Amino acid sequence: MVARVRVCPATSACLAGAAGRSSTKEKNPVSEQHLPEQNEQEQAQTAAEPTNEAVAPEQPAAPVAQEQAEVVAPAEGQEAPAEEAPAEPEVAPEAPAGEAPAPAAPAATPTAVKPTALKPAAPKPAAAAAPQAPSTSLEEARKFGRVSEDGHVFVTVDGAEVAVGQYPDKTADEALAYFVRKYDDLVAQIMLLEQRVVAKAPSGDMPKTLDTIDAAVKERKVVGDIAALEARTENLRVAVENLRADERRNADKLRAEALAKREAIVAEAEELAGRPPAQVQWKVSSTRMAELFEEWKAEQKTGHRVGRSTEDALWKRFRAARTTFDRHRRAFFSKLDTDNSEAKAQKEALIARAEELQNSTDWGNTAREYRRLMDEWKASKRASRRDDDALWQRFRAAQDVFFAARKADNDAIDAEFGANLVVKEALLEEARALLPVKDLATAQKQLNSIRDRWEEAGKVPRGDLQRVESALRQVEDAVKSAEDEQWRRSNPETKARSNSMLSQLEDAISELEADVAKAEAKGDARALTKAKEALEARQAWLETVRRSAGDLG
């Protein structure tokens, strides 16, 4: 008795595909992207098929042993049914006429099949339960097949009988059961593939598996409803194509999303690289560029593939943007270092000049020179914050030495001139008593006396100098105004002009009075009104001139 273990075609394709996959490395030097490994193992154990050799008469067939039904592993997350069926001895169909039967093959020792060590896969959502292994009864099978007296088995397909095979030296039920089990094996494979389609398992090997099943159905070496198998196979082919179309659409969607993410990363990197270096906040922008680099690597490791050519083109743009950004950053900080060095040297020279002047006692000129140095300091470039603060402290320290010495000297002078300020304060009170000026000659005499004593009093503290001098100047201006007013009044030329104007106005008034009298005599109201208006105006002027003449004495 020979027991064979056969791996179904779908399983072979799955294992071959899994073995052919390996981790791939992008040309992109950013990171490695590994394709997920799908380890699908589908195993099936079936009874040995009859060979082309006939069994010798002197070697009767062994009793029927148990046959293992084909066991096919479903997709990940799905359990496969396992059903044990009696194993059949290896027999040969009827030998061609004219040929002697060959001796039967020796019984082979069954070989244990070791389970394949599979890489643990990430947990996935639980799929639907696997279908139960089909079992067709002999009564049902007799509707589609029969066994001749010599052991030949036939199946009816579309109203025509097709020879399936021969199972000699066995009963008709045993021969029929053997080929029924082969039919059930095909049904089990179809059911399993249907379940995988329903569970939306990866469809990479499904077309090849379906082709193998379809070829086995068309070979018609089984007994059962072959027309139903053909219909299910065709329906399954449509379902597989629909599943593959869905996978392609989903892959296109994921590819578009991954492409959009990477294009957004590249666009932001190019925007950062395209900014004017002088307007870039380098600390923030450098951090963001590093984050974009990490996002790119993460997309390569975990994101969907976008195609080698597209990914290479995007990577070249991203790499060029990062290169440009780094070049601008290095150029900016190189120029900044140069500017800092120049500014530092310029301010070092200003500090040296300030330190040379710090011990000077020429207070006025030195103070003006320090103001010029301060203007130059403000106009110079800024060094780095740390250097600029240190340089300013040195520059300010040199000025503080000078101005502290000047203040000490002024304080000493102010202490010495304090008594003089008391004298001048008293003179100011005496001068303010002259106002308002009533007697010009007396006011002028007293003011001259105050001026003489003011000069004799000497200097006052610097802080009070402007105040007391301004107060005395106000009294002097008031006396001067009184003197000018007296001169204006006593000026002979002014008096002569006033007298001449009085005469002219008096003459004009006489004429206008005569005009008024004439207009009244004629009854000319218009002329009368005009003459009266002119007369009133001349009379007002005359009054004003008379008051001025009175002021002039």
C-alpha cells in the first residue's frame, strides 16, 4: 500500500511566492523599506492516484487503508478544515491491449512532513470560519457516474459519458467512492478559494490556484456534478477578478495618498529652501527641516509604495531642497561671523579711544568727544549678542570714569559757589521790586547798581546758573521796554506826524459836513447817507489821533 502526500497547486504557488520575496532596499539613501512578507501555506493530503501500471495477478491488492482528505491552509487568520479519509492502495488502470501487465510497485514508506517554521505575522482581524470539508454520498454520485463490471468508472457530463479511470479487483462502490473523494477534493479547494475571496484575502496567488482547479475540473477524472463545478469555477473567476480590481483601486488610493504626503513634504522643504537667507529664522527652520527628513523616512518605512521612478524624482527634489537649505545656512552664518568680526574690531577701536579720554580733565571738549564716539557706536554694526554686550560694558565703563570725575569736580565747585547763589538770589528780589516801572530814571539807576553787585558776587553752581540769569534778564527786558516807550512818546518826528494828521482830518471833516448840508438841502438821500458815513469815519480817526497826541505830551 502506498500513501502519498500531495501539496495542492495553490499552496505551492503561495510558498514559492513567499520564498521569492525578500527585503528590498531603496536606492534612496534615507531609509530601507521592507515589503511585508505574506506566508501562506496550504497543504493537502490526498490518496495516491492509480498509476499507468497494472497490478500483477499474483500480487493481490492490499485491503483498503484510510486515505487522508486534502487539507488546504486558508489565508492568514483563517482555519483550514482537516478531514481524514481512508487511504487507497495504488492501483493501475487497465493496461492497453497487447501489453503484459507490469508488476506492481513496491509499497513505499510514508514520509513524515515537517511543519514549516513561519515568521510570526502581525495580528489581523478574525476572518470567517473555514468551510467544512464536503462529502458526497454514493447515492448522489450514482446520478452522475457508474462503474462497469471490469472496474471502469464513467461520469456523465452534459448528457455524454466520459471515462474517468479504472479501479480493478475492487467492488463497484469502492471504485466509485475513490473518484467521488477526488470530486470532494476539488469541491473543497473551490470552497476554500471562495472563502478566501469572501474574506478579501490577498489575491496574488488566486489566479494561479484557480487555473489549477479549473484544469483539474476540465480533466474530468472525478465523479460528481462536474457542470456545477465548472459553473462555480467561472463564478469564482469573476469574483477573483473583482477582488483584484478592488485591490488595485485600494492600492491606487493608498498610492495617491502616499504620493500626496511625500509631495507635501517636498513642497514644504522647497519653500524653506527658497526663502531669502536674511529673512529665515534659522533655529526654527532647521528644526522643521529635520522633522521633514524624519517624516520622509517614516513614509518610506511604513507608507505605501509610489513607484520607483516617482519616488526617485521626489527624493531628488527633497535632497536638492535640503542641500540648498544647508548651503544658505552655512553661507548666512559664515557672513554673520565675518560681520561679527568686523563689528567687534570697529567697536574695539572705539573702546580704545574712549579709554584714552577717560582720565581727561578738559571737561567740555572731552564730553563733546564722548558724544561723537557714542554716535559712531550707534552707527556701527552689531556683533553677536554675547560679544556686543561685553563690548558695550567696556565702552560704558570708560565713559563712566570720565563723567564720574567730572561730576566730582562739579560737586566741589558747586559747594564753593553756594554762597554766591545766596547773594544773587537777594539781588533778584531787589530787581523784581522795580517792576512795573513807574519812574524810568530811578529804575535805570537802581538796575545799574544791581548789575554791578551781580558781577561782584561771582559764579553760582552750574545747576542754578540758567535759572538766575534768566530771571535777571526778564527784569532788564522790562526796563528796556519802558525806555523804548518813553522815547517813542518824546520823539519830535512822531509829534510832527501826529499834528499833521490832525490838521488833515479836521479839514476833511469840515468838507464832509458841508457835503452833508448840501445833500440835505437837495433832498438827495443817497448822497446824504454816503456823506454821513464818511464823516463818521473821519471823526473816529480824529479821536484816535488826538489820544495818541495826548500820550506824546
